[in-house]
Amino acid sequence: MSLRAIPLILFVFIFYNILVLIGGGSGTALETDKLLRDVLVAIPLGKETWNFSWGDLIVLLLFFTLFAELLKATYTSSTSLLDHGLSMLVFVVCLIEFLMVPQAYTSVFFFIVIATLIDVVAGYTIGIRVARRDLAIGG
């Protein structure tokens, strides 16, 4: 199995779970939300301060990994088929966790679930379009 076949969003999912499940307290959704709002960096901007939190970091990482996954979807190979299948598996695991685990009842985790859904749909859609284009050139 090639390392390119591993969905990068999986690493954001694992990072969220490590942060919330290990760093969280009693495991309630309210306490998890408080943990995600903890300030990582406070940057003064004039008279106000911009607070960059753990949740912001996770969403930022999620954007970059989703972009990389969309770029990976443009390749047509057997590795990309495995990547699409594993992306579907990551989506199913995220969806089950979102529905079953109280620490996942946050907006940040909802964005992770939606990003995995976009990865799955876009991966198959882009893969079909690229394969159709390759067939048109070859035929």
C-alpha cells in the first residue's frame, strides 16, 4: 500500500480525538467546546486582541488537508482508488463518532464530518471526470 493512498483528513480526525479525548475532562459536549475555545495564541491588533484557539487550529489544518485531498483526486491510478475507498471509510467512522460520542458534538467536529463528505463526493466526481477525459484522449 502506498502512503499516497492514506487520506490526509484522517490525521486531522486523529488530532481532534487526541486533543479532546485525552485533554478533555469529564467528556461532556460543553466541556469539549470549552477546551476547543482555549486560546493558543493571542495576537494584539490595535486596540483589540485576536485569539487563535485549538478549534481554529483544527479547522485550519482541515482546510489544508482538504485542499491536498482534492489535488490527490485528480490522479488516476490504482492508488487513487484505494484512497477513495479509505476516504469513504474515514467518512463513515467520523459520522458514527459524530452520532455516538458526546465529545464529538461540537461545530469543529461537524466541519470534519462535512470535509470528509466533500472529500468522498469530490474524489469520486473528479476521478470520473478525469478518467472520462483520459478515455477521450486515448480513443
